[in-house]
Amino acid sequence: MHAKDILIDGFGRIQEEVHAAVDGVAPEVLNASPAAGANSVTWLIWHLTRVQDDHVADAFGLEQVWPSGGWDKRFGLGLPRLDTGYGHSPAKVAKVRVDSGDLLSGYYDAVHAQTLEALEGVTAKDLERVVDERWEPPVTLGVRLVSVLSDDLQHVGQAAYARGLPQSAAS
């Protein structure tokens, strides 16, 4: 198995978990903060998707799906156009709301498609290419992709937990 195949499998698992976290869930559950200052399911899925979109597009020299696919307009969040949610205050987290999980999963699916397309042509040598020199040591494509996978998996796990809290409280 090639490294790119492992990455493709990993991003596929994120897609499955995103759908599991939002499909068929009422907007009031998606948008609810599970505790004061905590992130909602909506914010967590939006944020992990924005980070994947931003980082993959940057690493491969692509345009982000958020503006190019009109997702920024569909969400209509009133945030800066290329905001990824990094460092959001509770007030900004609260601005990230949806009327349906379909909007979240649709955006993730579009980012996922671009990610897979970018990964299809990746070679082992490509994974060694430096994509960010602001860090010491500089970040390679391989490290960036694993970082995105790790971040996404953490956030989708948080979203799954937050989604289950209302059900736990009711029982």
C-alpha cells in the first residue's frame, strides 16, 4: 500500500464520521452549545472542513472550495471570507449556525472531493516537498496532510460526542 492510499483511506474515514455526526440531526441539536463556551456540532464540522479546505488548497496550489464553490455565500455567516475558525471566541462560534446538516455535509463532501483529486497524483517524493517554511523544521506535504487528518479526527470525535449529549441527558 502506498502512502497516498493510506491518506485517501484516512480522509474517507473522516467523511464517514462527518456524515454520522450530522445526517438526520435537528438544527437545534447541531447548533446547540453543549456547555457555556463549548463548540457546537455545527461549528466543529464547519471548522474542520474549513481547515482541511484551507490547508489542502494551500499545499497543492488550489483555490479553496469555500469561495470557489459558493459555500461562503450559502452559509452566510457574516465572518471574514476566508475565516477558518481558528481562535474563535464564543461569540464567533455562536455565529456559525445552519438550518440543516445537509449544508455541513455538502460542504465537507465538496472539500473531500478536491482533497481526493489532489491526492490521486501524489508520489512518495511529493510528500517530502516543503509546503510551509514558517515552522522549524519546515513543514512537508506529508506532515501537513497528517496534521490535517489528526485535527479533523479530533474535531469530528468532539462533534460525535456533542451530538450524543442531548440523547444521554434524556435517558
